[in-house]
Amino acid sequence: MIKFYKKLFDKYPYRVQILTAGVVTGTADVISQCLTIKKDEHFNIKRTGVMTTIGLCQIGPVYSVWYRFLKTSNITPVACVISDQALIGPSLNTSISLSYPLLSGNSVNEVMKGWKTRAVSIVKDAWKVWIPAQTVNFVLVPYHLKMIYTVFVSLLWNTYLSIRLDNENSEINNASS
């Protein structure tokens, strides 16, 4: 399986990374719904679509370009982790904390109420996961497997994030009612 992925990666690096991010982000939402759905609730396909879209349009493109940049920059693994967690992680998690409720149908005014507090909290939680994960990634994982490693850590992170964003989206909806 890894050989097949590498073969596709070598031929279509950006496409493979973007599709991988979309599939895994959508899968994380399916897992989160399976873990949290109540007996009287139905599976929310729109929610999975929103998370898949975020993976395809935000996470995949950002990280595929970012990893290529880091590879060609020849900076140390420690500098990679610091720059990743000072620049890309916070900006990506901040944009996701905005785009999820917007793509879920909330108005800009509804989303902006309490947004900074939610975004800062998500970034702090992300650092707890991603600083150790990216340290392993930049020190031990070969370039062609960085995205797949990141995506599988993302499976865990995005499962948590999907649950959290859905709960926060419910709070936004309740506050506007």
C-alpha cells in the first residue's frame, strides 16, 4: 500500500496530498459522528461534506505547498517544527474555526461572536497534539510520507476537531435563536 501511495505521490504529488487530506478529514468526521451520535439523531452528511471540503480546500493545499517549501529550504527539523507551529498551524486552525460554521450555514455576524476565544482555544489544543507530532514528522519521517503521516495524525486531531466544531456550531445556533 505504501509503495502504491509513493508511486502516485511521485507522479502527482499535490493531487495525492490534497485528496488524501480530503478523504482523511471526511473520515474523521464520520468517526466523530459514530462516536457521538445519539439514538434519535441521524447521520449528518452535510457536516461530513463540510469537513471534507475543509480537507480538500484548506488542509491539503496548505500542507502540500508547505512541506515542499520546507524540503527545499533545507532548514533544521527544530526550525521546521517552530515555523510550522508558529505560522501554519495557528493560521490554518484559525481559518478552519471560521470556515466550519460559515460552511455550515451560519451568518458572518453569528460566527464572529466569540470567534477569537474559540480560535485561541483551538490553537492551544492543537499545539498539545501537533508540536510532538510534527517533531516526530520532521525528524524521522521521509519526505514522501510526511503528508500521509500528518493526515493520519490528523485523523485523530480532526475527529476531536469535528466534535468540537460541531458543539461550538450548535452553541452559535442556540445563541442566535
